[in-house]
Amino acid sequence: MKVVITGGPGTGKTSIIKKLENIGHCVFHESSREIIKKYKQLGHDQLFLSDPIKFSEILLNNRVKQFEEASQLNFDNIFFDRGIPDILAYLNYKEVSFGKEFDLASKKFKYDYI
């Protein structure tokens, strides 16, 4: 079962993921932190704010890769610190128009529980 842990910033998602990992569950960590870190080193302080589509495309690719990797694993439960639908939620919240690839990915890669 693929389970997404989701919620607003600072609500404890990562703490839950770390605890699940510590007790032996298969987890996938939030990839946006690595994207933010990488682009800060390249001089982009807030990539999501300056180029939300570019940030979201990178994030979408990472989350699809996580989903596909998880599909190859043999675990009863796999937990994700955020999922593909979170990308659409943030773009909608910021009122950013986005291409159909975001909707298509959200429909194609279905989690079992959010």
C-alpha cells in the first residue's frame, strides 16, 4: 500500500516519516528540500516563488521517480512525505496556471491512501 503523509508546512509530516523509518517501514523523503538546497547553491533563493512551474516540474519528476521506484519494492506499506497531488495543491493555492502534465501525472500515479 502506498501511503502519502500530507499537510501544511510545520505540521509534523517529516517527524512521522522519520518515526516510521526508525521502526522499519519503507519511506520516501520529501524531495523539495533537496531541490531548494541545490538551487540556493546556484543563486536562486526561492525557486518556487520566482519560477513556480520550473520548481514544480522538477518536483513532479522526482515524485514520479519515487512512485515508480516504490512500485518495484516488495513492502506491504510504503510511506511518502508528500505526493504528486501536493504539487497541484500548491500551484492552485498560489493561483499559478499549469499544464496538463500535472493533472495527467496525478491521475496516472495513484496512491492507495492519503
